[in-house]
Amino acid sequence: MDFQPIALPIALPLLAVGLLLCLRRAGEPVRHAINILSCVAQAVVAVILYLRVSADGVQALRSGSWPAPFGITLVADLFSAVMVLVTAVIGLGSALYAAGYGTGKFRGYFAPLYQALLLGVNGSFLTGDLFNLYVWFEVMLMSSFVLVALPGGRPQFEAAVKYLTLNFIASAFFLVGLGVLYGMTGTLNMADLSVKIAALGDNGLILSSAVLFLVAFGIKAGVFPFYFWLPSSYHVTPTPVAALFAGLLTKVGVYACARVFTLVYGGQQEFLAPLLLAIGVLTMITGVFGAASQFFIPRILSFHIISQIGYMIIGIGFFTRAALAATVFYVVHHILVKANLFLIGGVIGRRTGSQELSMTGGLYKKAPWLAILFLIPAMSLGGIPPLSGFFAKFVLVREGLAIGQGWVIAAALAVGLLTLYSMVKIWNEAFWKDAPLGDRQPDRKVPFLMLAPCVALAACTITFGIFPGVFLDVADRAAAQLTDPTAYIEAVLPSSPPSPAEP
Amino acid sequence: MENLLPIAIGILIACGSYLCMRRNLVRVLLGIMLFSQAANLLIFTAAGLSSGQPPIIAPDKLTIAGPHADPLPQALVLTAIVIGFAVLAFAIALVLRAYHKTGSDDLDTFRRSDS
């Protein structure tokens, strides 16, 4: 049995969850240290996995040596590997931040829940089986429910009820879609489904299962008209949790859309494309207008998650290689930038005592470096060159114009302008205007551990902007695997079945 | 059975949707409970029903002969029931705590996280 890096991003957090639950009485520094160490190990494994996939092509692991499509197959193509890598980076950043932020409200359960969340996210990215995807979704959601509710104030309980109810309904939709699809094809292995659905051709039940999946993933990704749970739950969580949710949870929904609608429903694109484009445009517009009316930093940022999800859905809706490359690039860029903005929002809150824009101010005089640190991800989100967001939008816009979707692109550009408006609003209120309380404005010290991840993530954003070619090339190769799933199917279902376990 | 179960699923989903849209939190809980049961039944039904045909391979054969019940959807439904049960148990505890904290089980009063 040779070394299989593909199972490790799942095994490591699982190990950490068990360890952390045993060490619940060991004191907060120890738990944070284990939490951080586990994230470092995941990052190392993710890099190894990425290098392996990049060099040798799609990797597949048959769990228990059961041949596909009977057993559960773990598959890592370039898109999965990149997502696992970004997950590890954000996981590490938020874990460091949490160590500085303090997680006393979670009564010792923060670190195990945090690792359980990473476990679910990594599992979702690596599985090659639709039912297994449902299971990983539930692992991820279960830990996120508890992370929302555990701090235990009234807003937290109210948010958790809404969050849980809508996501529970999404899971039911997912199950119904699975049932219909299994009834039609008799398999749930994604590669096998791809082959069988292509053989079945167009069929009402296949399309209805596709729409059921669209609803299920749409609720999780927070697209129009299913996003209402998102802005009423993310902002009540402590900053490190909010950053992790904002970076990862909705993107798992986007990943599932990209995976399922290119691989499984590759032949149904004529039906899906207009649906995805309309959803994407409406998501962008409603999200950005929602943000314009808010004055609490995490809520502004929550609405911007929604509007940015719209861009990614549009990229999937175009269904061309360049557009999918734009989506891959956009997802990675957005995870880094949005998590960073939440973290910096937390720093602003820590310094001035509030994240309510009417209560903040005067930070530019007191901390010009913090102002610049905020400007990097904020301008990147708005799409100002030469930061990562510009190249993400540029590739999408160029592809949209090339295939003649002018109205979609017009909406995307207008939304970009409004995004900038919201970012400038935060800038004006938190940094530029005078402190509302004058000399009595609190100015607390911010621990180094809270600042270091913000600086590191901002450096990532700048690196993406300086060397866009390198990253766009990776995104393009990932998109090539998405548009032409032959390699994926070949890795999962080899033409000649592999011999069972070597003696 | 093939004709009866879809009707039962339809009724469950209709009742579930109706209950989910009520303001009373306990009704919402009952609604999502019915919803997930309907989903489980649907997997079961969509995969095909058969009675008295266990999927057992005869001792002297390598493959199964003739029609047989598909064991996989039953395993899927079992997994889904367990997961649904766990989430529901958490949901009930959460609603109870939320009721103690807010003093209300009316969703219209759950506005604090929205403004």
C-alpha cells in the first residue's frame, strides 16, 4: 500500500476532534495549540496532495478496496485539491486569530467543533459519491449549528433556529433529489452517474432531480431566493467563526454546484445554463443592494458574500472552460478576501469597542497601517487592479463578452461598482470620520495573533494580483478537468478493474 | 403499494410544508420532521419495491439469479434516518433553549438577529 495523501485531509481533523474532546480540561492554550497544529498539518498534507494531483492527474482512493461504483470513492482532481489547500490556509488563519481572540464562551468546545467543521468541508471537497456528499454536508452543518448556538445569547439562539430550519429543509431536498436519481440510474457514484445519464439522454425525471439539487445546493450557497438565513446568522457569531463560515460554508455549496452540474449533468447544460445565469444575476443584485442598506460591519460583509456568490454561479452558468476557470479563481480569491475582511472587521471592533459603523471612527489617525490593511482586501473585493479581485472579474467579463452574454456582464460590472460603494462606506465611517466619542472613544490593544493572519491573507491577495498568470494557469487546468470529465471518470472507473488488495 | 406510497409521500410533503410555514416553533419542528420522513420514503419508493425476494446469492452461485430487492437504498435510508434523528434531537434542544431565552415560541418575535 503506497502513501495516499487523499485520505489525510479527512483523517487529520477527525483525529484532532477525538484528541480535543479528550483534552477538554487541559486548558485553553493547549487546545488552541492542538487546533493550530492540526491546521498546519492539514496545510502540509494539502500541499502534498496538490503537488501529486498536479503532477500525476486525478487521484482516486477506493475506501475499503471496494471497486467503484460499489464502494465510496474519494477523488481529488485539481479543483478539489485547490479547495482543500485554501481550506487549510483559511483554517490556519482563523485558528491563529481565535487563539488571540479568546473563545471562553464556547466552554472548551470551540476547537473540537472547529476541527469537525474542517472535517466536513474537506470531506465534501474530496468525495466522489453523491450520498457521501450528503453525509459530509451534515457533518459540516451539525458542527456549524453548534458553533452558532453555543455562545448562548438571545441573538445566537434566534439565528441558530433560522439557520437550522432552512438547512434542514435543504438536506431534505437533497435527499429527494438523490432518491429520484437513484431510481433512474441505480447508482450514486458521480463518475458512474455521468456515464449513465449521458446514456439515458434527456428525461423529465433527470431534469427534475437536477433542479432539486440546484435548490439544495442553492440554499447552502446562499443564492437568490434562498439566502435569507445567511445575513441573519453569520453576524451573531464570534469573528473567527464568522470568518470561517464566510470563507468556506457557502463555497462548499458553489463547489457542489460546479461539480455536479459539470460532471453529473454535463449533458443537461442547455436546460441549466439560463436558470443558473438568471439566479446568478439576481443573487448579485439583491446581495449588493442588501449590503448598501446595512451599517453593521459583519452584516454588510454577509450581504456581500451573497452578491459575490452570484459571480461564481454565473461562471458555472456559462459552462465554458474559460468561464469555469474564472469561477475557480473567483472562489479561491473570494475565500481569502472575505475571510480577511471579517477578521479585520473583528480587529476594528476590538479597537473601537464596536463593529456598528455609527460607533466607530478616527482609526485612520490612530492606526494608519490598519487602514491600509483593510484597503487591500476591500479594494480587491471591489475589483480594483492590480489585486486578485480584478483578475477574477476580468476573466469572467472577457469570457462573457466573448460568448455574447452582454446583459449579464453589464449587471456584473454595475454590481462591482456598488460593492466599491459599500467598501468605501466602511472606510469612511470606521477610518476617515472623527471618533464619535472623541477622547472617550475606547482604544484597546489588539493581540498580535489577531493581526498576523490578516497580514498574511492580505499578502496572499497581493501575490495573486502580482502573479495572476501562475494562478490563472492552475485555474485553467482545473477548469479543463471540469469541462472534460474523461480523466475523472477514468480515474474512478478504470477500463480494466484494479486487482483487489495486493497480498 | 407502488400507487399508495407516492400518495402518502405527497400528503407528508404537503403537511410538512404547511407546518414549516407556521409561526409556532413546535409546528415548524414537526414540519421539518415530516419533510425528512417524506424524503426517506421517497428514496425507498423510487428505488423500486419488491417483496419476498431477499438479495441473497445461492451457496453454489457467484451472482444472484432473478429479480431481487435492492439493499442499497435501504442502507441509504437508514443513514439518512440516523442523521435526521441527530439533527432533529439537536433542533428540539435548541428550540427549548431558545424558548427559555426569549420567552416566546412565536417566530415573529425572533427579530433580534435581523436588525
